[in-house]
Amino acid sequence: MASNHGDDLSRHRLRFSDMVDEPLRMLPPIEGFQKMPLVSLEEAVKPLIKHILDVERYALDAKKKSQEPSDYGLSIDECASIRLYTMEWTTKEQSLYFIMNDKLRSEDRSILKDWFLYLKLILTGLMKIPSSRQNLFRGVNLNLSAKYQQGVPIIWWAFSSCTDSMEVVKHFCGKTGERTIFEINCYSGKDVRKYSDYIKENEVLLIAATQFELVAKVDKGDGLTIIQLKETEPLYPLIEKGPIPNHSATLLQQLEFKTPIKSPVHFSKTEQPQNIPSLHISAQSDRNPEIRRQIDRIQPRSQAIIEGQRVSKEDMKDVVEQIIIEKRCPTIQIRNAKITGESLEELGKGINRSTTLNEVDLSSNRLSSGDLGDNALQAELN
């Protein structure tokens, strides 16, 4: 492996800055690999032997380092496939991540066939790791401002290594010369620091074919440009993510309630909601007009927020149909609300119907175990 730790870190830095190689144009979707069987890491890398020097040796090393149980039910092979992605060969051009990402950026999708078994394995593992909305950072010692324009969808076709630490990126980029730091507001990042060879870098991985829009470009002076990006949902899938294992359980782990519920899922306590408006709701309609107004203001494929309202069963049906199904919003936050067990049952039905929902946040809601009966949401999701 690498003999000099300083050189190894220098090569590692390049993985956080390879966005310079992105074509930034529409390419054919990445598809076909989900039809492949799920195999061991040793089997997955066999077709790559002719492409990557010593890939079997690196795969064996990755597997030896991946024996600890995973928090999210990843197999040893799935954990090892992620670690293998983060490993550095003697030169970046020899590294698995560099070669695979170069293929992913090619318009000729036929050259990906040898990668299908590995893509199936690593995507299966990554999709078990819960996504989270957060600000991430990448950086490069170039001025890329001219390449990023507003009003044009931006797609990074390769897997993108990011960090949640601005200080890490500043360290990578230095303090002088031309520098571009990307500040990325995303909802699908996968925290892989526990599976990485570089735990201290707080690595978060964005899956291949992630789409963004440009929010702003800021000239900070002294050669530094900040490019702010926001993750958006493409009009059609750009990569086969495949079925999400235990998708319902993953969503349940992200939900926060006032009172823990008797279930295998661990729920955390939240603060009491403040000043929920008392609105007169017609018994005939059982619909809250303020919720309808909030739904109408939500843009398609955006982050949806419903706040400070009582949400009946009929209200939640509207949330599901309008926000989850029709507007295809990837994230929903219902905050400081009063939610009934019947409402949760409707939400569970909507989650099961959705193909685009990544995150549900029910934090700071007034909801007691008595409201839930036999845990209606979990019953729908299981």
C-alpha cells in the first residue's frame, strides 16, 4: 500500500476535489446493474482485475478491516465495498474510485458492464445508511465559477466525496491562490466515516448521478470563490438505486416523538410544541384550511414543511396526495403539530406508495402513546 502517510493524505484530498472532471451535461442514465446478483466483495471485483492493479489484494485488506457489526444492518461485504472505494492506491490514477468515477462520467454506458457486480454491492450497502439533510463541502484549487450557471440542472455523475467540516476543506485547499469551495445543501448524503480509511475527514458520500441547482456564487476575495448548490430531484431516475432494504425502518428511525412508543424502534424525546393555533374545523369536512394553504405554497420536488397545525386524518390524506404523490417532494417536515394515530396511518400508506420520499421529520410534535393505539404508522410500514 502507500508508503508515505503525507503523500497518502495528499492523494486522499484529490477525491474531495474531482468535481473538476464532471462533464456537467446530460448523459444516459446509469442502469442495468440492479439485475445482477448480490455477491461477495471477492466475486464483485473479479471482473475488475483487468482494470485495476492489485484490486484483489486491496479488497482482501478492506474486508479484514470491516469485521465490526454495522449500525444499519450492512453485511461485511457491503461495508468492505464502501471501504474499498475510500482506499488510496500508490497513485490516484490507479485507485478504484478514480477509475470507476471516470467510467461513470462517460457517455458510453457499455463500459460499465464490468462494474455491475461492484455497483450492485456498494449501492446495496449505501442505501441502508440513512440519508440526512445537511450542508456539505468540497473544494479544489481552481476557479470553477464560469462552469456553473443558474437555471441549468447540474449533475455530478460520479460518486462525490464530501465533508461536513468547512475546516477540513479549507485545510485541503490552503489559504492562497485560486480556490473554489462548494457549499452543498443536500438531503441524500451517506455518512461513511465509519466505513472509510480516513475517519477523521468526516466523509459523506453523495451517490452517483446526484442533481443540483446553483443557488449563488460568492467572490470572497484573495482568490476564494464559494459556490452554493442545492440538491434537487431529477425529472426521471438517473441511476438505479434499487429497492431500499428496510426502507420503512430507516424512516421510522428518523421520526421523533414526544413519548417513546413500545416498538423495536428507538424514539427520542422532543420538546413540547409551542402555541398550536386553535382553529375551528368543520365537522363535515374535518379539514384544516391553514394546512391547505401551506400545501398550496409548497413547490414540486422541494422540501415540504407543515408547521404549527392540528393534522387530522383527512388533512394527512391531502398531505400524502398533494405533497408526496403529486409534488414528489423528497423530504417532509411536520413540526409543532398535533398528530393523531389515524393521521400516522395515512402517512404510512403514503410512504409505502412513494418512490421519491427520502426523509420524514416529525420532530417536536404533540403525540402521546395513547394517541397511537397499536402504533398505526409502524403497522402500515411493516
